[in-house]
Amino acid sequence: MIAWALTMFVCGLWWTAATVWRLSRPRAALPLWLALTRDLAPAPLLGMLLARSLGLG
């Protein structure tokens, strides 16, 4: 249960950071929704990797 909570937390942080980064760039090549859709795979994988490395899963 803690591993999933950590994974979701990391996903939220990843999307927040990606959104802020995309919005702060003066000239974005892709629309925001398309750029964030591209981040759907790395965020949960990063969270699961972090949970596993901490021994929570």
C-alpha cells in the first residue's frame, strides 16, 4: 500500500514539475496536453523504481 502511495505521489510531483516547466518556457514546441501525455509512462515507472529501491514493494 505504501509503494502505491509513493508511486502516485511521485506521479503528481512529476506532472506538476513538467507542467510548470512547460508553462515557463517562452516557446513550447508541443501543446501542453500533448507534452504531458508523453510523460504518462516515465512518471509511474520512476515511482515504482523509487518504491522498490526503498524496499517498500
